[in-house]
Amino acid sequence: APVGLLQACEALGRHDYARCVVFHSLSKRSNLPGLRSGFVAGDAKILQPFLLYRTYHGSAMPMHTQLASVVAWSDEEHVEENRQQYSLKFKAVIEILNDPSLAGKIEVEQTDASFYLWVKTSINEETFAQQLFAQQHVTVLPGSYLSRTIKGINPGQNRVRMALVASVEECIEAAERIKQFVQYL
């Protein structure tokens, strides 16, 4: 498993976790996006007002969600299997999208810990996403939808997020379609 922020704090002797907060969810950990089960941990000074906010604005999980959560949080085997599946997906998709014929049209890099690729495109990200869907029936998210423009700079400009959440086979099929689309940019 990748080293977490709180583990790094411990290793550095920062036992108060000052200015550090982490969010964990079964959505990411266990590939269970609809379950809506998670927790927050870290700096007690930051978490105190969060607890008050959560008390008045949060909602309790239904019993069936709690029971399913207990099972998922208690099992590490499926987490390891998910990590192996993501490794296979990343390797296969990056290999397809780093084809020399696509050079200068997209840039794809492996990240240390993620379930998506943050791909640089040679055209506007919204145009890329719209045309990819229209021509190849593959959905990606324009990067500008995930970031703000500050002082004229938007870090999501000319980037798309490609989530590798489908099966290995489906991710490979999507990558082949993306490759076909990008070749004609």
C-alpha cells in the first residue's frame, strides 16, 4: 500500500498531525462509489469544527450501508486485488496511449496513486471530450471542470481525466478507441 499522509507525519515525529487532514472512503479504497462510507482523520484543531458541521449537516447511514461497510472495511484482500487490477489497467492503457503515432497529440504519464489518468491534449479539453464521445462513444471528463482559473491559469486546460474504473478488458477497449480518435487530431 502507498504511504499515507498520517504515516509520513508519524515518521517525521509530527504526532499532532498539524495542518494535515486525510479523507478515506470505500469509494476509492474498495471501488464502491455508491456506498458512501468513509472517515476523516488528522489535525484535531481542524477536525473539531468539521465535527460540528457534520453533526448538523450530515446524515446517518442506513443500517444496510453500515453492515456492508463493516464487511468492506474489515477486508484487505479485495483491496489488494483492486490494486493489482489497477496496475494491469494502467500498464495496458498507458502502453496503448503512448504509441509513437500519438506523439505531440496527447501526453500520458503514470501517477503514483490514482484510479485515473490526467492526460494532456493538443486541443481544447471540452472539444476533445465531446468529439471523443461523438466519434468513439468513450466518456472522459474535461480537466477544466475539475479546476478553477486563477490569474488567467487553469491547470485543467487542455487536460482530460480518464477514469480506469471499468474492467481491464473495457479499459483496453476504451484506450484503443481513444488511440483511434487521437490519430486523426
